[in-house]
Amino acid sequence: MTAIPRTVPRLGRFAAVTTPAFGVRSAVAPLRRTLVVTPTVDGDFAAAGWRTPDPDRLLVEHTAFVDLLIGLGVDVVRVAAPRGLVDATYAFDPVFVVRHGAIVLRAAKPVRTAEADWLAPLVEASGVPVVGRLTDPATADGGDLLWLDENTLAMARGHRTNAAAHAQVAAALAGDGVRVERFDLPWHRGPEAVLHLMSVLSPVREDLAVVHRPLAPVTLLDMLAERGVRLVDVDAEEFETQGGNVLAVRPGVVVLPAGNPRVRKALEAAGVEVHCYQATELSKGDGGPTCLTRPLLRAY
């Protein structure tokens, strides 16, 4: 990989780990603890790019989603979004948890810039130390960071995540033996629309992933093929209903938004246990089940 210039800002050193309450180095290892953010119904949804949700149904759907996670054995830390931060319910993006703690990210989307500073203290209060922060000019969303294995982090280059963020994250994780691999996303619908790496690829278990190939980086598809990962394809219609956004609760057990019957059928044919939740309102900001969680601990 290209050497990181000495002028690139580096994140802080890792804190010592003395508790099993946190640590993430996988996208499919059993999800032991996660933080979720109850949505606010008081804010400018249109300015944030949402299709206007029904506020009562939004809250009902989120409660049902949390209950589903709890029923699947996940320890859920719940916090409430402050007034105005309508995107804050998509808790995956502002903070990224690694083995030693949390890295606070910086949003490129203007209406999300306040979320990281709001969420980081709550992540700390849940027992996860902050071990670093992205600094200007770096921007990144958690949805563009995806563990391929415990030593390989896939990181998108797109509208939300830039080169400076790649350099800073790579520098922060290099001492922990993690290699950051770059994968370029297409322009698609432009910078106003959300397109994350995890919009087009969702690992289900070590040898299986859900993918929307038309928007997936070819180099990533090649790498998955070399690793022997089988792919479940998401068509254009179900991509729009978050069929490509699948949350692995543990290998081969996933949460999927309702209304994606073809993805569900294909997953079940591959031996996957699928649990669906109603997301008519929750998905109106273009987020799925991975977006609604901030994993704090994934461990076997």
C-alpha cells in the first residue's frame, strides 16, 4: 500500500482494553452489544433528504426493530436523538468501533456534521473509549467502512468518504495489524444522494454476502471471488427497498427489511435464517438495519 505522508494527521493511540464490553473486527461475528438511536420526529426531514415519514409509525417501527434485536439475544444500548437531528437514528455512520475503542468520524453531509460530537460521549458512556478522531479535511461515514476479516478493512472512496479519511484511518489501524483496502464507488445519483459501500454489499457469513452488482466495485467483487465468498444478488427493485442492506446478527442469521421477498428467498435457499421487520417509515431516509445500529461488541 502507498506510504502515508508524515504530514497526514494521525489519530490518537489506542487505550488499553480491560473489559469485554466492546470491540469490533468483523461484520458477521455474533453481535453481542449494539447502540441504537430512537428517532426524533421533530426536524426538517425534507432538508435531510427523507421522504416525509409518519411520525407515529416511525417510532413504532423502531421499537419493533429494537425488540427484534433483543429477541435475537443482542444487548441493546438505547439513546434518543436530539431534536432536529433526523438522520441520527442511522447510528452506524458517526462513530466507528474497532478492537480498542471508537474512532469519531466526520460527516460530509452538511445536516449530519453535528452528529459525531453528540454521539461520541454517549458511546463513551456505554463503556467504549474514544481512541481517535478524524480531523479536517477528512470526511467519512461508517457505512463506507466494512470488515472483510479481522485484519482487512474495506473502505470506500465516494461522495461521503475521501482520501484524507483513508490515510488517517489506515494510519490509526496500522499498528494493530489492520490493512485498509480502497474501493471506489460510482457517481450514481450524485453527492446529494446516499451511496455507501454497505449499500451495495452486506456480509452474511464468512463465505456468503448479499450484493447489488451494478453499483459494486469490480475490484471488491474480484477479491470476494478470490476468497471463495458466494454472492446473493439484489435486483434494482429490491435495492431501492434496502434489500442489499442486511444485518448479520451472527453468521447465517440476519435481519432484513420486510418487502424484499426475492432476497429473502435466495438467502433462505442458502441456509440463512432470516428475520424481517417493518421498515416503511424507517427506510424513508435510505437506511436499512445495519444503518440503525452502532455495533459495540462482536465476538465469538
